[in-house]
Amino acid sequence: MSLTIDRVLLHGATIVRPHGELTLSTYARMRDALLKCALELPRAVVVDLDELRVPADTTLVVFSSVRMQVLDWPAVPIVLVAPRELDRRRLARNTLHRHVPLHASIDEALTAVGDPPARRRTLIELPRNASSVLLARRFVEQTCQRWECCEHLPDAILVASELVENAVRHTSSEPRLRLEQNGGALVVAVYDDDPTPVQMCEPDLSTTGHLGLVLVDKLVHSWSWAPMLSGGKAVWAVLRRS
């Protein structure tokens, strides 16, 4: 059985309506669809389960898995809607509702989500050449000074440099650098047009100055990546106050 996924915007939220079966063979499609929707930064991602068949409860973990991946950033709520009481009872037995909120209707889900928290966001488009790293470093420095979050500045500069250089080295697109301040956290995200999955590899010791994700992993609270609806991907890292 195939799986198709429809999306519609409603009151600032993305309503996801899957049709078909959630199985091991369609698990990745569901996961990637939810991640792509979350990276568009809606108010929430609301999954309407009314037309989704789930032969095995084990595949339901996709919803909690996606929620955990986007918990630090983009910090978009993932919520489920099950109009049929029988489905809600099944999900309650599965304990999924402990990790992902469950509601009886879309209106109820949107009311429960409420308004998103206030955030600061800024983005710069960079060239695909050696100057992009210097421009990224200046952008981070100026933004942190303007937002008065200079406690993040040294690590944020290093993280932005590595992520931008990765995009220039390993893709043929011009990277976009986004900074976001959310409470005490600073997020550094880099977008490119290449859907190739990100892998953390040991640095090439024959070169100097570029440690890639190995360095990022040691500096940040968390980092991850996901595909975009546009066809590319985003790689992000979250820095928190000590």
C-alpha cells in the first residue's frame, strides 16, 4: 500500500493529511515530510490521522522521533489529530500521547498550540567561493552584537564558519546562513540546494583549518539536518548559555 501526503496551511499552521499505510517501507517518506514541513517554520505541524492506516504500532514512533529531532530547532510543535475515538484509544495504549500531543479535532489542536514564542531571525545569502566564510563570520559578529548575545560569539563564529565551508566544499549551491535567537539559545543554520544527506566524517589531517562537523559536534548543545521542501537541506546547530 502506498502513502501520499497532502499539506495545507491553516491559521499559520501546516496541516498534514497522510493517505494510505504507515509501514516500514513508507516510514522514511512520512519522517521526511514532517521534517520538511517543520523547517518551513509554521506555527505548528498538525498531523490528521483520519485517512492513515497503521498495521503495526511500532511505526508510530516516527512522530515522536521527528518531534525529538526538531525539539531544539526549529522548535515547531508536532501534534496529532485522531477524529475517531477508537484511534485515540489505540494511541493512548501505545503511550505515544506522552511524547506527542493528541487531539480529537484540528480546531482543538490549534487552540492547544497557542501562539508561537517571540524569536529574532535574520538571514544572509552568501556566494559560493572562499569569501563566504569571512562574510559569514562578520555576519555572526554583527548580529550577536546587535542582539546582545556575545556570550555565544566565539563558538557561533566557529560553527558558522564550518557549516558554510561544508556547504561550499560539498555542494554546487550558494549557501544561506540563518541566525535565530530563541530565549537563551542561539541557532546557526545553513541552507543549500543539495539534498545529499549529511555525514560526520573524520577531518582530513593533510589540510588545516577545517574540522567540519567534528568540531561543530564538540561545541554545540545539539545539531541535526533535514531535507527541505525546496529540494535542498538545512543543517543547524544550537548553542545554549553555559
